Amino acid sequence: MADATLMAVTIAPPRAGLLKRLVRHRLSILALVVLAVLVVGSAGAPWLAPHDPEELDLASRYAPPFAAGHILGTDDLGRDVLTRLMFAGQISLAVGIAAMLVTVVVGFSVGAFAAYYGRWVGTVLMRLTDIMLCFPSVFLLLFVAAFVTPSLASMALMIGLTCWMEIARIVYSQILVLKSADFIAAAQMVGAPSWRIILRQILPNTMAPVLVAATLNTANAILLESYLSFLGYGIQPPEASWGNMLTNAQSDFQVDPWLAVFPGIAITLAVTSFNFLGDGLRDALDPRTAGR
Amino acid sequence: MARFLGYRLIQSAFLLLGVSIVSFGLMHLAPGGPLSLYTLNPTVTAQDIERVKALFGLDRPVHVQYLKWAAGMATGNWGYSFFGGRPVVDIVLDRLPATLLLMGTALALALVIGVAVGILSAGRRNSVFDYASAVAAMVALSLPTFWFGLLSIFTFAQTLRWLPAGGMVSTGGGGFVDRLEHLILPVVVLALVLVAQWSRYTRSTMLEILDQDFIRTARAKGIRRSRVLLNHGLRAALVPLVTLAGLQVPLLVGGALVTETVFGWPGMGMLFLSALNTRDHPVLMAILMVGAVMVVLGNLLADVLVALIDPRVKLGHG
């Protein structure tokens, strides 16, 4: 089979793979640009936003886009939609990235401990991972969220603690392979302590797949946050998040359909960008999929 | 086969045991406890709460409560709802068929469309269709399900008035056509993410297979390309595809919850949400367990199917 793969590579016209990679690459670049715009727009909201996020303009409630000095219109209380989107972006992106960090730290620790120490520690940790994977994460998340006072930190923690299993499995299997590598044996032989081997030898060598998974996890965390906030178990009004801006969309639809459109576009843009970025990273970091 | 089946059954049973311990533990970590709602009510005295606690067995040690609850779950006595006092098993089983109908239809639809798109993409690798479906799949994976649901309600129910906006059947009851009309939007919304996954996965699996010797042999014998793709390629892809179906169950169950809440579909997801609002612990625990059981059973079923299709798998575990 190895011969066949080799042959296929040499026989296939070199341009076919290249074209594909170029398109993929372009999409990742585009994703980076979109993310940069979203990050600058939300991080710079206090300076860039055209209005105050909680400023009420009761004379022009439900204004359509480009009306009465509001580029994307106003909501049910006459607040500027663009401004609120920008401030909401701070929360939604921060929750997504913080949750991803929790996922990576927990997932890496569980996977690394399990693989490095093996024996009963490894068995217990990996069986716990299996058990956690049996819960559909939305159920688990909603269940926990209902009993916790929502804040940026608690949301990130909850999402992170229900999504770490995939990274734990990746790290576990990577380290099992690495453990038998000669350079690890060499480090052990010169007497390096295990924490040092984990941090200096193992961590850098597992970074590539973890980086890909982390990027895709950020996308997932943003989706989960928006759904929690949409249902009212996440970020509480008057503070805006992309999810809770959609809470009243259904009842407001007859009056102002635009209110349902813009926050959803913001979520989709952010999530799509992180997904494309993760996909591009996978292609760039994994030589096996480079031709695909 | 019997040995393999036995091994997997025991494994699943242990998984479920772990699942039950985790969900019971979560329930007990919940701040305020199950009776926190009553404490806010001024007409309920402290004695009343003690009485209710004793009635539901909440005053006993945690491990006793767990054993009692776990034994009940196993024997079909799932306790009683805190609100209304109906047996939980009846409440949940009432809602289960609606959820299964939604999930089953969406999975079937996604399978047909997703596999077809995946095969076409693999067959015409690097064509316009291949790129377009790749981008479409990525966007579909990124769309928030609840927002896509809202938009589809706005478009097809409220603006065009082609389809009903929610529920399972019109008020006053309706026939087969009426039920079918109610099913369309939720199924499409739920299936979208699954279609995206199936098409991507089928494509990469097929590409891997198409690189192999037996495909080249078949082509060299002069069999048409489309025939090789369907007869040789798809058969070899069966094992990974069945495995994916098993792995997709958590996504399917979670997606069903989201879809149900948007469309007011009277299934387990809606029940979960209303139980969440009233902090109805026995109902929440039961649904959490049913969801996990579905995942475990889905994986078990996929593994058994794979073992039936591909005899090599059994040896690996034996």
C-alpha cells in the first residue's frame, strides 16, 4: 500500500494538489482577516462604537438599518444594534477563547498524566474520559448552567469542563507513541524529572494536533455560549452577547426581522473563521493530508 | 461473536455505571439542592421542607440515596416528578417517541444526502463541485442550529406560510400530511450539521480507498469508473461509515435538544428545558441518563454492526 501511495503521488499532476492547497490557504487567510476585524471591532468597541451600548433612544425603537443614524438599526429599546454587536463580541469571543484555554489545560493534563504514569492512574483518567464522552455536551452544559450564576468566567469554566475529552484522547495517544521514542529514554537516563520531561520534551511534540483541536474547540465554545445565552442561562441582559441578542428575535420578528439577522451573522462569521483556520492548520501541520 | 458481544456488553454496563455516578454526583453538587425553590415560598415552613425531604428520601446519606436511585433506574422505578407527582418513567417515555422520530428521520436524510455528496466529491476530486461542497459543509458546521432554525421559521412559516412554525401536529389533530408538514423544518435543521459531517467523512474515506490496489485492479480490468466507485469503493467504506454513525449519536441527541427547543417539538429536549426551569431533579436526572444510554447503545450497535461486516474486528478484541 505504501508503494501505491508513492506511485499515486508521483503520477498525479502536481498542480491538482497545489491548487487545492492554495484555495484552502486562501480561505484560512480570509478567516484570519475576518477574525482580525471581529477582534478589533469588539476589543475597540469603547472607542469605535458609534453609540453607548445601553443608551436608549425610545423615539426610534425598532429602526431598520441605515435609519435615524443607526447603521444596523435599533432594537426593542432603541439601542444601537451595531454598538451592541461590538460590545457583545467582547463577551462572546472572550468566553470562546477562555473556554478553549480551559479545554486545553484540562485535556492536556488528563491526557498527559494518564499516558505518562500509566497503570491505574491512566486507567482511571481515561475511563473518566470515556464516561464524560457519553453525555451529549449540550445536556450536561445546560444542566450545570441552570445551577450556576452566569458570568464570563463561570461560562468559560463550564464550557471548558464539558469539552476537554477530545484533547485528552489526542494527547494520550500521542504521548503513548512518544514514550517509546529514544530521546525520551535519553532524557530519563540523564535523570531529568518527569515534570521536566513532560514540559520540555513531550509538550512541544504534541503541540500540532492540540493546536488544531484547540482552534476547532474555540469555534464550538462560541456556538455553545450563544445557545446558552439565547436560552437565558448564559450572559444576562442588559449586558449583550451575540446569543442573548437573539433571545427576543422570535417575538420581535413581525416588527423588525433585522434584529434576528445580524447577531446570527456575527456568530456564524466567528465560528466559520475558527473552523477554517483549524482546517488550514491541520493541512499545514499534517503532511499526510497535504495532498488531499 | 458471542465472546465479542459479551465483552462489549460488560464494557457498556460499566460505562453506564460510571455515567450514573457522575450524573448523580453533579446533581448533589448543585447549589441550593433540589428543594431550593420551596425555600423561596413564604407559605412553606421549615417543617414542611423537612417533611418533603423525608418523603423523597433526601435526608439520608448520599451513598444510600445513590444506591436507591440507581436500583430504581435499573428496575424502571425512576421516581416521581417534584411537580405534579407523576412517575418520571411515564413522563419521559411519553416524550421519547417524538424525539426518536425526529432523530431517526434526520439521520436517514443526512445519511442519504451526505454519502451521495461525499461520493460525488471523491469521484470528482478537485472539481468545482468538490470545492463548493467543502465550503458549504464548513459553513453548515458553523451555523448555530438554533439561529438556522429561527431563520427557517421566519422564512418558510411566518413569511411564505408554506409550513407550520412549530409543534408536532395542528391543534385539533391532523392526518398524516399534517404531521409530515410539521416534521419537515425540524428535520432539515437537525440534518444540516449531520449532512456536512457525512459528506466530509465519506469523501476522505473514499479518497483513501480509491488509492488502494484493488481499485486500480478493478479499473484495469475495464470496469467503469462509476461502477468501481459504487461497488468496490462504497463496500470498503461501509465499516468507517457505520463507525461514524455510532460516534454521531451524541451530536444527534444534543442537536435534537436544540432543534426541539426552537420548534416547540414535544420531545425529550423540550421536557429537559421545562424541567430545568422548575429544577425538577428526578426528571432532569432521568433525561440525562436516557441521553447517555442512547450514546452508549449507539456505540455498541455500531461496534456490533462493524464486527458483523468485518470479521477481522472481532479478533482484535477476543
